[in-house]
Amino acid sequence: MATTIGRVTGIGPKTADYLRSQGIATAEGLIEVGFSILSQAPGFSQARAERVIAAAAELVDQEEAMREPETISEVLPVSEVPAVSPVPKMKKDKQTEKQEKKKKK
């Protein structure tokens, strides 16, 4: 799931509009492009661009950590997913059967 650019700390509405005009609409896209476009945005120095890129990376990491995997194969490679075998039913001993009958009465 992509993180919208406006959720990144340090990106206001004007900067978000500028980045969208440059084809960047997500925090992931901003991280991928890096400093080149952001440092050219109005009011951005190299240092400010670095801080915002770091904030974008932290936000993306947090959101990925919070996302629950949809399947076990997203957690483990398919080759490592444990095989599940059915558990055989155990026979009840006579005393357990008597106790269950008493409970039903």
C-alpha cells in the first residue's frame, strides 16, 4: 500500500503540489527519486531535503511494520511454511466418558 506524499513530516500542501507536478505522489516515490527533485523544490535546501527524505523512510517503515500479513507466505517463504498434519482423535477413557455423561444430565 502506498503512502501519500502529504503524510510525510515536512511536506506541506505547496510542496506536495510541486512534487505531484514532478510525478511524485507517494512517500515511496520520494524515497526512490531521492534528493534531486526535492532539493529543487521552493524553499528546500539540501539539509532540509535530507530530513524530509529520512522522515519519509521512517513513515514507510512504520506503516509496513503495522501492516498485518494477509497470508503466512508473506511472513515465510513457501518452502518454509510448516506442513500441517491432522491430529488423530484420541479415544476417551471410561472415566472421562462417565464424567461427560454426568455433566450432560
